[in-house]
Amino acid sequence: MLEIRDIPWDKLDTKWIYISSLGGQSELLESLILHSYQHGIKVAVNPGSGELNDRNRLHKLLPKITTLILNKEEFCILQNIDHQSDQAMINTAKAIETPIIAITNGNQGAYVIDHQTVYFTPSSSTAAIETTGAGDAFGSGLVSGIIMEWHIIDAIRLAAANAEGVIKHFGAKPGLISLQDYQQQPPLTVMKL
């Protein structure tokens, strides 16, 4: 349970920050995003339910976030909309100023919107043993590919492969793949819509 006073602000010398759930500490989320923006640090955000509950604050921060990662239900909470068709959801996402938005939808696949271009990767045909951590694995894989300056399609493939690895095991961490594991796999399907 980090608090604003726990962050060594003067020592944050990095190119990227990946922020996951902060237990509803919206002020900390805002401080991290604003600090990153002011110091040229790219930021990926996968907000938890506590941060999504403060959607007005989060909405104001969206233009300062580099990559936003949500599942479909979380996206609907953030936008304060009922579950919509995928096309309506995509149209809503395109209006957001965040450069890259990933929306996962369990066994229905995932969408990534990159500067108005929409990509889709279907879910794996692998039978899931457990889905805990699959969305986190997708998000971390996507951001890893982006950090390595891969083309967005290759970053999405890495994300999907990482999520696929996790669903083959119990728990959120077993099954996370290494770059070497990824390079030995056949490429996964990514479609530009």
C-alpha cells in the first residue's frame, strides 16, 4: 500500500512506468501520471476497480497516459456505459486521447487501438486451466513489445502469447513466457480491422 510520501520522486529516472491497481489511491495515481508526464516518462496504466471508481479524475489523466489497459467490463465502468457491442466500444475508445488502448475480453479476444487503427487478436484455442492473471499478462506483454520498439502487431502477438502461457497453468505467474520462449513459437493471429 504505497502512499505519495513513499515514492522517491527525485530518483524516478526511467523511460517507462507501469501502474497497476493502487488499492483505490487515486491521488497517488494522479501524482505518478503527472510526474511522469512532466518528466517525459511514458506511462502504462492498468487501473484497479478503486481507481475506476474515481473515473472523473482518471478521465482528466487519459491524455497524459501512453498506454491504457482494461478489460471490457472495466472499460464500460470507466466510460460509464452499459455493455455495448464491440463496434460501439471501439468507437468510444477511438475518441479517447490515450495513444494506445488495449481492451481484453476473455475468451472473445482482445482489441488494441493505436492512434485510431484497430487491431484484434482472437483468444487462444488452448483450453484454459485458469484465467487468473491473463489480462495482466496481456498488458505486460504488450508494453514490453512497445518498450522494445516493436511494430504494434508484434507487440500484440507477444501480449497474446504471454496471456496464452498463463491460462495453461494455475495462478497468475506460472506460464509467463520469456522472450526466448516467444521467439520459438509460431506467430499468433492479429488482424487489422
